[in-house]
Amino acid sequence: MDERRESRRSSIVGPVILIGLGVVFLLNNLGILDWSVWDVIIRLWPVLLVAAGLDILIGRRSALGALLSLILTVALIAGALWLYGTGMVMGPTGPGEEITYDLDGADRAQVVLAPAVGSLHVEALRESNRLVAGVIQPVRGERVTRDFALEGETAVLTLRSEGNFVGPFFGAPADKWGWDLGLAPDVPLDLEISLGAGQSDIDLTDLTLSDLEVSAGIGQTTVVLPDQGRFEAKIDGAIGHTLVVIPPGLEARIQLDTGLAASQVPAGYQQRENTYTSPGYAGAENRVDLEISQAIGNVTVRHSRGR
């Protein structure tokens, strides 16, 4: 009977990993740990496979085996983080790729930006004749597909990550690769942005938006809205922190859908169930209808300085 109980010994590595991830979530929500830590966790995912293998091989045989597998797992994680931090096994990224497209006389634009991992920075261009200009620094194994066309008086551009890359396990930190792009400020713009894992800094100041969709898998997303126009915006996040900045002069109606996420909305907004409306929304010339959904993490909506 004792031998059968011994052979059925439950795993200790699995619960420890779950506890560790829970602690990371807690520190994220308390503001002690930045959400960018998930970029590191994701790219060290093979360590979890090794930990599971160690647990099956030796961890369930005895109490001593469980302790040994736990020690080996902790040592493996510590070693992986040390190697990541020192840069001794950094994987090379591809060469920087310059992105430039002109408006070609178009008076409207539709742009889709879909990087897979890394960092994304978007802002308004100074040159009014350009649709997009900037640089993409790809991760190892990533290639960027381009699709540009003029459909009547509308310029349509799609930039999307493709390739065989998972993670990677070890590679340059997220700020060593990414997309840094500027968009045309003077034409009505339908903008769709999708990032799998990483950090997005989307500054839409001075852009002329007609529609906005942003989706993020894991990481931190910051969206600064323009102060002029009437438009709709939808921002979806899975795991991480979503920050939306509302500038002076822009009124807002915000619909929040939060699963396990905390949320903050500026004081003075009228609340009706999950919808928050700024005092001057009804008669405002410049206003946004904003939908925000976040599964796990934190949502913050705040006014920019000066409002």
C-alpha cells in the first residue's frame, strides 16, 4: 500500500510554477513589477517544458526526488535569467528594414500593422505627402510582408509579421527589435494594430482618425488619442496593462469589459453599468466612442496633463 501511495506522489513543480506566476500577476497589479516582465517569461517558455520533464522523470518517485526536481528547476530558471541578462547567448536579429510609402494622391487611408513580438512605436509624420515612413528591426526568423494598393481615392497598406519563430528562447531584449513607424497626419485614417507579445506605444496625437482597432496579446499597451474628430475606437488586451490617454478637448464614452482586470476611469464621468461618459460628451464636436476589453491585468484611462 505504501509503495502504491509513493508511486502516486503528486507533482510539486506544477503548483510552485502556478504560485510563481500568480505572484508576478500580483506584483504587476500593485505596480511593483512592470508588465514587460511577461516578454521575458514568454521567451523562456522552454524552461517550463524541461521542468515538466524533470518532474515526470524524478519528481514523482519520492519526496527526495520531488525536492531534487524543484531545486533543479529553480537552478535552471536562475541560469536562464542570468544568461538572458548578460547577453552571452543573444540570438541575432535581421537587418533593419526601411519602410516608406507615399499617399500617391489618396485622400483617405486604411493601415493595418501586425507585428508578432517586440516593441511597436507609432506617431504622426511631419511630411504630409507620406502615408507611412519608419524602420522595422525584425526578430530572428521574422519577415515582414507588405501589401499596398490604391483603391479609388483610398490608400490601403498592410504590414504583417510572418515566419518561423516561436519566442525565441534566447534573443535580444524587446527594445532591440521592433517597429518604429510614422503615419500621415492630414488624411482620414482607419487604423488597425495587432501585437502578439511586447510593448506598444501608440501616440495618435495630430492624426486624423476615422476608426481605430488595437489588439494586444501579452504586454503593455499605451494609446494616446487625438484631440480632434469624431471616431470609434476598440482596444482589446489579453494579459497586461492597457493605458489610454484622453487629451484636452476630446470627450469620451467608454465601455469597459474587464475579466480579471482592475480598472481606473477619470473622476467625474457618469457611470451606467459598464459605460462611463464624460460630462461634455453629448454636445461635443470632438468625441470618441471607446470600447476597452481586458482579460487579465489592469486598465487605466486618464486625462493628459493640461486637462
